[in-house]
Amino acid sequence: MAAGDRLSVQVEDISPTGYRWAIEGSDPDVLAVGTETLATYPGVGAGGLRTYRLDAKGAGVAALRFKLWRKWEGDNSAIERFSVTVRVLPAADSQGR
């Protein structure tokens, strides 16, 4: 990615069970959480598709970590985790250099 780009990460959300995806860590100087949305599936008790939009702010490497957990039960409630390493390059100048 280059500084100024946007990255979208989508995860299956099972929020009716109380479990919800959360970003566990990232470097806010490199990659900042922009918005978070949830598109629910039809039907009672159905989950949905959670989308995180992240903005590349500055050059560097950010380890983006997610966990599926029940916030009120604490970190030991996490039933799934995954991570992605994101490398952000400096934005190209107006002449493409």
C-alpha cells in the first residue's frame, strides 16, 4: 500500500452469540481505523459481515491483529485470532517518483 490508500478487511460476524471481531493491535502512525460497519444477514439471530476500513497514514510496517471475543468476558474469551502484516510505502509525489 501507499500512504493515503484505504484497505478494507471483512470478517464474518456472529454477534448474536455475543462474540464480535475487534482489532487487537496496529500502529496508528502507519494504519488507522477509519470506519467499521456491519451488514446483517436476513433472519432472526443471523450474524453479518463486518467491514473495517483502514487508512494508510504513513510509511512503515503495521501488524494488524484481530480477535473474535466477548468483550465483557475479557481476553480469555477469544475463540479465534488472525493477523495480517501491512507494509505502507511513502506516497508517490505528483511526478510519479
